[in-house]
Amino acid sequence: MVVLAIVGLLGAAVVLTAPGRGDALARDADALAARLLRAQQEAILGTRAIRVRADARGYAFSVQRFDGWQPLADAPFRPATWSDGVAPELPRGQEAIEFRFDPIGTAEPVQIVLRQDQRRTQVTVDATGGVEVAVMSAGSDRIAAENRLFRSAQ
């Protein structure tokens, strides 16, 4: 009985903290984070580097082969577009941001900030390949209290 009560409370907490259906920024950030984590897992399982290139339109996946980078187009690696009103903040002079996972799952630390209206959310990949989504405070570069961490079960 106690276990059922705990499971019920945990389920309610997840529902209450989950982004709303109308929150395209949170959906896009969480989808990118989940797919980045899946790209890390694919790099490990396939023993090949995986690259995720994010630009103003969306993001796409590619795998490093002997003859260079080849696009991945099968699920779950189909290219994705940002939802209406969601756009990345790209560094000045850059057309895209690239995330790369090596065959052991590590990565160069990279972050991308997604914006919708005045709201901003940061998606970060750390050196271990871990992925974090952090809501940024309105009008500043500070991270708000709401963070979601995505980790591989390596």
C-alpha cells in the first residue's frame, strides 16, 4: 500500500512538472536533448563518431565513415525542424552549431540556446556526453532553477 502511494505521488510530480502541451520551446529542447543522447548511444554501439548539426532551420545527424560524413535519415535520426517561433541563438558569424560524439561516447562540450519570444532554454552537452536542459531566467544569461538532466545508462 505504501509503495502504491509513493508511485502515485511520483507520477503526480512528473505530470505537474512536465512542460505543457502548448510549450513548443520546452518540447523542442527536450526532443533535442533526448536525440543527442540517442546519438551518443549510437556512437558507442556503432563505434563511429556521430555529428549533430543544428542551424536556424533545425538539426540533422551524420555518421563518420571512411569516405567522410554521411547523413543519417532513418528513425530516430531523421532531420528535425524547430517548431514555429523557436530559433537557436547562433554565435555571430556561424551558420550552425555542431555536437560530436566519439566512438566511446565522450564529446567536446557544446551548448545551444533556443529562444521563443523572450524565453530561452539552454541545451548543453558535457565532456562525458551527458546532456542537460536548463531554462534561462528572462532577460538574463543566468540559469533558472528548472534543469532536466539526460544521462546514458553506460
